[in-house]
Amino acid sequence: MESTRNRLIKLLNQEDNYISGQQLSDHLNISRTAVWKHMKELEKDGYEVEAVQRKGYRIIASPDKTSENTIHWGLSTSWIGHQLHHYEEVDSTQDIVHQLAKQGKPHGTVVVADEQIKGKGRMSRPWHSPKGKGIWMSILLRPELSPVQAPQITLLAATVLAKVITSQSQLIPFIKWPNDILINHKKVSGILTEMQAEHDQIQYVAIGIGINLNQSAEEIPVDIRHKASSLRAESKEEWNITSTIQEILKQFESTYDQYAAEGFNYVKEIWETYGYKIGEKVTISTMRRTWEATLVGIEPDGALIARDSEGKREKLYSAEIQWGEGGYDAK
């Protein structure tokens, strides 16, 4: 159930002029005193509310900060983000979303934090998540899929981030298999997918998204500066955290809905247009051998397809790949 506050924000956002307290009361089925209290709460969050007798209310300025209210303000989605939890500081948004999933929170619930103390990436690698410098977010999904299809959600999320970066800047993003977003061969974003499942049905999926947004080049930790960057460092422009979150949620919903309607081929085609080194030669090492191969694309189960010099195709689930930039990358 959508909260009264969110419904109020949507009503105010639809109106260019004043909307009367009585109209808000009727739409929201609450008293005019309750409307006034909600307006005061918006003011505490940094909104500038103008109230004029016989005319009503209007918002004349929005706060320059991230919160549940500011994310909902202007968020035009049907199901994602309607339940949204914002925190100034958490250990990990993934931890929170797992807790919410076990409490029965619905498909599309979102957790956003200004800062993560124990941010994590794939293989439990730490993710540096400084306050106000990036997007640290997790999304709860309850897809009607089998567990073997879960990698498709990870690949889908990567295409969403690539499309958002493309639409919001002149940058050219690539997706390094399976889900790292690269700009100029440096990682700016990663995705962590975790799930709870029975043998034939996913109970829920937690999609963790970390994006280095507004760090300067000097603010990237020294030990990873050769292989990591931020959107600001690459674009030379400041990024608005709230509007970027809104665009990600909007793009995620539309992409997910189309995936649900059309199947994985829709995601596969997009992923391969952004795929890092697709169509190029790399050096691959597994437990059995090391060889040169051309990367071809991806399979529905998340495997990377490589073709050797004799034209034989091989599906890779785990390998070390020498990408040609930054040395070997364990998978």
C-alpha cells in the first residue's frame, strides 16, 4: 500500500499552481489538519511550502539532498520504489533489503543509503561507499523464475545502468562480463545479486547497485585508482544523486517489464551491444588450459561465449581473462 506521504507528493507534483487543502483532504481521505501536518513534515525535509489562504498549497523549492521524499518527488514508476527506505548510514543496503524481504515487503521495494560502512561487492570484496559521493542502493524483486534464471536479472541490471549513463551523458559505458560497468577501461559501477530460493522457485532476489558518482580522481582509493573511477572524474561534471536514482528506477522498471513480456533475448541483445571486448580477442585461463579466443556473447544462464582459433565455441562460467587493460581479472 502506497503511503499517504507518497500520494501527497504525487498530487503536489502534478499541480503547476496551488492545490487546496480541501482537494488534498478529499483525494487522500484525511483531515485538513492531517494535510497541514504532512506539509510541516515536508518543510522539515527541506521543501519550501507556500500556503496561501483561499488558494491552497504549492511547493516552490525542493531540497538539495537525498531522502525518501525527494526520491519520490517526480518518480514516475508503477511499482518500483513505491516502498522506499532511505538511511544516512548503514553497514550495507543488501543487509537491509534481506531483512525487509524476510518481513514480507513487496516486489519493487528499494533501499538507499548516503553511506555504507561495510559495502560489499562480488566475492565479498569491500566496496568503498563514502557519504554523498555515490549511489548505494538495493532493490528487492520477487520474480516468477527458477533459480537457474537468476543470472538473467544481474545481466538485466547491468544493461539498465549502461543505458542510464548513455542517456545522461556523453560517456560511452561498457559492461565487462558479467556486470561491471566500465568507462575508459575503469570500473565505475558494480552489481551484487543475492537470492533466497527453493529448488524450483525463487523466493526473492536482492540486487545491490554501487555507483561511484561524484568522487574526484584524487578521492578514489590509491590502491584501486589504476582500475576504478567515477562518473564525475570521467565526465568532468557533477551528477545529481536523486535524479540519477530516479532515472535508474524508471529504466529498471521499463526494462524489467519488457523482459517479463518478451523473455531474455531482449536483454541479451542490449547486453551484447554494451559488452566489453565483444568481437575482440582476449587471453583466457581455466584450470585446464590457457588460450586466445574471441568473445562472442552471452548465454541465457549467464555464461560468456568464447570462440577459439579453430572456430569452436566454449561456454565460460569461471575463468581468468586478460582483457588487455589492467591485467588478469578473476571470475
